[in-house]
Amino acid sequence: MNDLKKIPLHVAMIMDGNGRWAAAKGKDRVEGHIEGVRSIRVITEEAVKYGIRYVSFFAFSEENWARPEGEVSALMNLMLKSVQEEVETLVRNNVRFKAIGNRERLPLPLQTAIGDLEKMTEFNTALTMSVFLSYSGKWDISQAALKMAAAGDDDLEKYLSTRGMPDPDLIIRTSGEQRISNFLLWQAAYSEFVFTDTLWPDFREDGFRAALEEYAGRDRRYGKVNY
Ligand code: IPE
Ligand code: IPE
Ligand code: MG
């Protein structure tokens, strides 16, 4: 586990390809989302083993509300069920849970369940797991700008929904797409990107390790000269 030259403090993931995974198996798209939740569980447990301190999962974008109503409600139900079922795993692994995004748009029972899970795990210290729900990077920057202006302040970072969390060192996107799709626009300023063709439901221990190995070989310069 710990033979890697460097381990990122914060890994963020754009979990893409659930629908294509299901289609390739002749299944309903929702089956892909269900299998995708299993990947979240596996990756979270792996992250604890690697000593990673923050993992972030992009689960539902503000733009995803425009999907067919049946898929949106299936996703909301699945998220509610997962949040209710994950308590035990998170407590056992000393994981703190956070939900980030425009939470008011979520169905009330889901809002309540994520609030409860946040409370139940708030003192866990091994890893902080953030699930981005109804999230948009542009929304985050504009809501932060409004709050900052109202406070007469000039430090935008303080008002981002990710305040208190380090920026992601590594952003992984599955399914072969190479775009950010309105994820962490501000916070990704100096993130390393790893793109993999693996579809999210198939992204497990080996794919995660390969991404960490690729990250370990990267030379981060932050605009400076390193030699
Ligand atoms: C990612 O899988 C999950 C969400 C965006 C909710 P997709 O549902 O986007 O799967 P593809 O891209 O259609 O294969
Ligand atoms: C990005 O996936 C959003 C999430 C993973 C939640 P999408 O499937 O929505 O992205 P696009 O539409 O291919 O850019
Ligand atoms: Mg997609």
C-alpha cells in the first residue's frame, strides 16, 4: 500500500460511465448507478488504507437535473438508500461524511438523511468523504462571491462550499471523457488529472492504484522551476 513515492492528500473523482456500463450489459441505466455505488464503497475503503485524507465524489451535477424524470428520481432514491445504509461502514472506517452542493434542490428526506449522517460522523478523523450533489463549479463561485460581497470581504476561498478542505491534488475521471463538466472549477487550479477509459462501475482497487501510481510520477511545479 504505502510503497508509492507520494500519496495525494485529496483525491476527487468524476464518476462517469454508469449508463454505458449498463447499456453494454443490456441492463437499465439505474443498474449502472447501483453498481457505481459499490465502487464508491470500495474506493473509500481503499483511500483509508492508502492514508489519503480527503476523497470527493461527483455524484450529481446541477446539469443532471435535466435528465429524464425517471432517472433523476431513481438516483435520488438510490442516494437516500445508500446514505441510510452506509452509516456502519463509515463509522467502522472512521470516515467523516459531507454532502456539498445546492442542497435545497434535493428532496427533503434526502436532505434530512445527509444532515443526520454528517452529524453522526462529524468527529471521525481518518478520512473526509465528500459527496457532491446538485453541485456546479460555477454555482459555487457565484454563491461564494455573493456571500463575500455581503460581508465586505475579499477572500473568496472562505465562502466556497469546500472551505476548510485542501484543493484536490488529483482528479480522476472515468469512462474516457476528458472534460471537467462543471466540477471543482476554482479548486482544480493546480490539480493533476488522470483520465481512464474504465467505466465507473468497473473502477475498483486496480484502477485506483494505477491512478495513484500515475500521480506519484507527476512533477508538480505550480508555475515555478523545479531544478
Ligand atoms: C455517471 O454516469 C453518473 C451520473 C452523472 C449521475 P452517467 O449516468 O453519466 O453514465 P453515462 O455517461 O451515460 O455512461
Ligand atoms: C459528470 O458526468 C457529472 C457527474 C459525474 C456527476 P456527466 O455524464 O453528467 O457529464 P457530461 O454530460 O458527459 O459532460
Ligand atoms: Mg456521463
